[in-house]
Amino acid sequence: MALEHAILVSLTERAGSGYELARRFDRSIGFFWPATHQQIYRVLRRMDDAGWVTHTDVAQEGRPDKKVYEVSAAGREELTRWLAEPVDIAVLRDGLSVKIRGASLGDTAAVLREVERHRGEHAALLEVFRGIQRRDFPKPAKLNGRELHQYLVLRGGVRAEESFLAWCDEVIEAMRSERS
Amino acid sequence: MALEHAILVSLTERAGSGYELARRFDRSIGFFWPATHQQIYRVLRRMDDAGWVTHTDVAQEGRPDKKVYEVSAAGREELTRWLAEPVDIAVLRDGLSVKIRGASLGDTAAVLREVERHRGEHAALLEVFRGIQRRDFPKPAKLNGRELHQYLVLRGGVRAEESFLAWCDEVIEAMRSERS
DNA sequence: AGGTGCACTGCAACTAGTTGCATAGCTAGA
DNA sequence: TCTAGCTATGCAACTAGTTGCAGTGCACCT
């Protein structure tokens, strides 16, 4: 019930095709609201039917035609309405924690390697976030409005990844000394 | 594909009925792998058919009969197999971030109140985690095996909530000074 | 006496999200 | 030259998860 709104937010920042939106979801808004291109196409169609967005067919040379979507007045109204109502608190689904919890029922060394691998993935993600921060928000003290809000969300990502990394280190250290 | 394994881990720790599992998911393992009672009943049935668990009907006085599930040899084998293969990295779905990002398109004061509300929810959750930590793991340095692993997962929850709270404070401060 | 809530299971209908594939032409590298 | 990958959309079939309801009987509160 909120992919719609994530798309509306993204389309308000800039009009785009389903494909472009899927790319954006891979790189920015999808870090805290993941979505596949299939899901995005489906929801765009639904929103088009509901009149929250409109599309323009754009012919391209050497590429398939695309449909560029933009938010309609009804879409902006829906977004405003949604912004004023409560959202569910964040949902985390972390298989790694399940694994750690069950580690002693299997190969604990393999679980430890998994933790190290996840640490690597999260370190890479943190670097991505820091790169965006350096490039887009070099002077955070001067921000306000939309840019400030984007920056704050990014800060949430940075904090979450930093905290995850620190946790991985704690787990790795504890599991290593347990095994030795 | 991993609720099965979360249930297997939980049932290995202690046998239980679908209802009891649903309670456990509300209080512990479900913090990083949420599930409703419906989903749990359905998956239990599937695992029973697959032979990963067995059930015993237990008649009770003044209450409906219950089916107490326990992990079979095939279930333990499946769990071991799963523990050795890679898991997807954690998925976060956070509507609050979407809202903050879209805040300037609506009532920013309302979004700020939402952040404060979420801060409260997460502070309560952190207290729950700390309570479990005090009660179940007063001497963390002495832990090993299953208890150590449970403790480490709990530490992940504590760290995640602490980090979330700090982020909320940063957001609240930035949005307040922006508005004044 | 009546209502609420808990314990326990489950069906039915729904929404959301995933996976695999198809099409099509262009570009860049081995 | 052949393969792989990107841009672009979408169908079909699937799995996962949610929501609403139903039944039963006990305990507890008002």
C-alpha cells in the first residue's frame, strides 16, 4: 500500500518511465523501499487507471518507445493525504540473524563466513551512501526543504550501515574467540 | 523461503504449537523475521506434509486441543543444509523514510510528528531488548554456543534501535530548526 | 448478566512481490 | 563474429504475506 507513494515521491522529484524508476529504486529510494521493475510497472498501470499519474508515449531512435509518467493533480492530492496519516513502523527481514541464532545446529564456521560476506556487502553499501553524500550534499549545514529531507534520509542509511558493520564486527570477534 | 527456517530454529530451541510460535514471533525471533499466526499455521502444515516436523495432538482442559510440533530428523537435516548456503542480505522497508523524503510536498509539521511517534515506538522496543538482555544475559562475557548466538542477535537489535533513535533525533532537530 | 480478552485452530479471499520468459535493436568487448 | 549487456515493456505463473472472519469455552472485570 505504499509502493504507490514511494513512486509518487520519486516522480514528483522528476518525471520518468517505468524503467527509469526501476533504476532509481536500485540506487536511491529502493534502499529503504525495494521494488522490482515488474512491481513498478504493475503499480504504474494501476495508478494510471486511478488517475494519479498520466503518461506520454515517447518514441526513441534505436530503442523501444517509452512511457514517461508524471504525477497528476489527483496524485499530488493523494500524496498529501498519505503524508498526513500514520505509516507502519519499519519492517526488517534479516535471514542472517536467523542463521546466527541457529548457528550451533550446523557448521558455525560457515555461518561465520556468511557474517563476513554480509559485512562486505554492507561496507560496499555504506561506501555508496558516503559517495552520494560527498557528491550531492557537501555542505549539509546549508540545506533546507526537499534537499534537507533527502539528506536526512541518506543519513539514516549511513547510520544504519555503520551500525550494521559494528554489529558484524562484534559477532565476528565473539564467534572467532568462541571457536578457538 | 526462510520463514520455514526461522520456525525450524525456533522449534529446535523448544517444541510448541502454532499459537505458541506466533507468540514467540511477537516477542523474539519475529523482531527480525516477522510473521502472522496465519502464515505460521500455513507453513507448519506445509512442513508437516514435507516431513520436516511432526505433530502430536494434545488435549487440554477448558481450551481447544493443540498440535505440538517438533522438528524431525529430516527437518534438522534441512536446517543444516540451509545454514551452509548463503542468505539474502537484510531487507528494510521503511515508509517513514519515504515520508521524510516527500515531506515538503505536504504538511511538514505532521511528518515531524510522525518521526516523533516512530521515535517513541523504537524507544519502547529498545527497552524491550534491554529488558531481555538484563534478564537473560546478565554476564555476556561467559556465554558460548547457542546462548552466545542468541545474545549476539539481541545485540544486533539493540544496536539497530539505538542507531534508529539517534537518527530520529537528528531528523527532529534538523526539521525543527528548518521550520523556525 | 454481559462484554472483553485469551487460547487455539483454521478457511477464504485478497494484495504484494518474485521469477522466468519474450521481444527488439543497439553497443561494446573478447 | 559471437556474446553479453543495456534500454524498454510486459505477460504468465508463481510464492508470500495480510485481513477478515468463525467457533469454542474459560477467566476476569464491571
